Amino acid sequence: MELDSTMGYSAREGFRCGTGNTFSVFDVVGRKSLKLKEMPLLVMDTTLHVNRKLDIETSKAIFQSYIQTGRKYDMPVTLLFHNLINEKIDWKNWKALYQALFWI
């Protein structure tokens, strides 16, 4: 494995590593940098829609905010949209939101 994007939480979006930039993972026991790179996960669709129960417009504004911050600091922004549609969750308009993010 060369790249990991698991440094994020499902309960709340955010800069868990203080950045969105990719960085080397450090082995504290071996006291050395590893070849593995971390690209922190900033925002996940289920965090906003399922966990926080936010509406589509509020969710879009949050995604836009992180994208704009990434542009401002020339930093990658890692977003996660699941390709799984769960019948118990209403995903209406989320495909349109995903597509709209390409034009932000």
C-alpha cells in the first residue's frame, strides 16, 4: 500500500491532521518515516447526510467550503462519495450534488 485516506471520522467532517496535504506516515516505534503516504479524508457523504442528517443545500455548502479552502491554500481536498445506495436511506439529489461539485 502506498497511499492511505483513512485519517478522517464518520461523525464529523474536518481537518483531522491539520491539513489536507499528503504527508509521510511516521513509525513512532521505529522512529522513522514510512513509504506510506497519508492523504487525509476531509468530508464524507454519509457524515453529512446520515450521521448529521443535513439537507442537500447545507451539505453542498459544506463541500463547497472545503473545496474553496483547498484552492485557497493550493491543497488537495479528499472527499468520499459512496457508490452504495441503501434503500433505507433517501439519497435523492445526492447524485446531482456529486456532479455539481465538479463545477465549483
